[in-house]
Amino acid sequence: MDVKEVLCMNGGEGDNSYVQNSTYIQKVARKLKPLLENAVRAVVLEDSQSHGLLNIADLGCASGANTFFVIATVVDTVKSTCQELNRATPDLQIYLNDLVANDFNSLFKGLTRIQFQNENMSCFVMGAPGSFYGLLFPRNSMHFLHSCYCVHWLSQVPPGLTSEGGLPLNKGAICISKTSPPLVSKAYLSQFQKDLTLFLSCRSKEMTSEGRTVFILHGRSSEDPTGGEDFISWQHISKAISDLVSEGLIEEEKLDSFNVPYYTASKEEIIDIVEKEGSFTVELIETSIDHFVDEDMDNQSKARKIAKNFRCFSEPVLAYHFGNAIMDKLYDKIACNLTERLATKTCEQVSISVVLRRKATFTK
């Protein structure tokens, strides 16, 4: 599987689309709005290199309302901060980045709902397709970079998940789980370290001195790489696939030959990578825990809604490997399993928010 060619959120505006089922990510983004505002405000207050133009990007923007919320927050914060300083408002160039399989048509259709231009500011929005595990923009050009729920996706499935004889090390699972041997966790962590280091290195080359990078990702609260008691979406997807193998609906070889390119890091792992890469200072890193759905819903309705959330981001990579024909049964099984879980446990997911400042003295 070539991740760059396959990975995307479900496109369009249908029942299983990212547009219709990304409310959890929107909730997280709105909760963290003050963090985003403070970072943008810091960029404006320290601005000495923009020459009347701020370059901003949303990395891994997908096609839902979250990126529109980010754009609106950035625009409003720049305007209000400049008004406070009695300073002319700069023009904004906003780049919306995602992989080539992203539904850019729905993305730009949604942009028509936002009013950008006014007598005091011009805001220009454009697409920037490509992997953020590589350079996307000219050197020293970007002032503010944002990414929400994307950096946990790896650039590739980690190597080293089969034995010397070609047997799967992570048999019966598609991600790190309680049954995974230590070598699996080590392989996933190693790939995450390489990818996040590359992500930071590329961003540091693109950013102006003192620019800010903000990213929010799915993480874990424990040192245990299996997630401990954390609610890990891919573990529930993995269990449902295993159930369908037991029912004869999916071949066991199909399960054993698939590993998802996704890693839920701890706060400590992220800090360690940032410090070793060296081009950024951590201004803020915090962990938050949020319910997937409203608590006043009945368990069956909650389970169906969570399963739809899972489907909007996981279906493209799963359908590529397991085939489209099994997808309805798979997500029905996930909903059934989650209904049983909700009888005794809640479904809360861990998010880690990071604000980085590009070091002024860093030599690129």
C-alpha cells in the first residue's frame, strides 16, 4: 500500500462522508480555539518579516468544516490583534494542504460559505496537494502552520513487522494491541520518530524565524504503547475485523497481512522528538480527553455514531486492502461491539496539542 496514493477521508457529502461525520474533531478544535488564537496572536505581535503578507497553511485539511473553522479563527485573530496594535492588517495567503486523493472539490465548494474580503484585509486561499513528510512551500516563507488530527498518520507501514521467515509478527491485529510482541511497538515508535522528525525538519526550512507551528493529534495518556485504558479507535476496528475472520467473512491471511500506518504517541515521546530534532522550542504541550459523542444519547445511538466517525477516516485504507463489499458488515460489527462496551465503559479519546516556536538561531 502506497500511503500517499490511498490515504484520504471519505469524500463527498453523503451519509458516510467526512463532511457529515467529523463532529468529534470539530468539537476538539473548538475546545482548543484559545490555543490557536494565542499562537496566531504571538505571530502577529512578533511580526517583523511579513512585509504586509502573512503566509498560513492548514496541513491535512481534508474537506470538512474543521478547516473552515481554522481559517475563520486565524482571520479574526489577525484582524483583532492588528486593531489592538493600531497596525495595518496584512493580507493573508492561506494554503490548504492534503494528499492527492483528498476531495478538493468538496473542500473548495465549502469555501464559498466564508466571506474573506473586506475593505481592510484581503485573504487568498489556494490548494497545496502533497505529503507534509516533504517540503511543501518555499524556504523562509511561512509564518504560521496548523495541523489537526493528521500527524498520527505515518508516511508508511512500519518495516520490520514480519519475521525473517516472512511470518507476521502482529498476527490477528492491524495495530499495536495487548497481543502484540514488543518488536511491533518498537517498529511503530521508530517509524513515528522518523516521520515526526522529518515533519519538523521540513517545517523549519519553510518557516520564518519565530514562526509558529500548531498541531493536534490522537495520542495516549499512558506510557504503555498499547494505550493502557485509553480508547484507541484502531483497536476496536481490529477487533471487528478479527470477528469477521472468525465468522468466515474475511480471510485470515488478509487480516495478518495488513497493518495500519497510524501511531498514538505519548506526550513524552513527542517532546523527546522535538528536542532531538532541534529546530523548535515547545511553547505548550497539553493532553485533553473528550467524549466521542453526547452523553445524553442511548448506547446504541452512541455506538452507531462512533462507528460512522470511524468509517469516515478509516474506510479508504481498509477498503483498499479488504475490498468494498465487506465494509457495511465491518462497521455494523464495530457498532455492535461498541454498544456492548458502552454498557460498562465510556468512549473517550486522548488528544495532544502542541505549540512550537521556530528557533531564531537555528541554522537550516
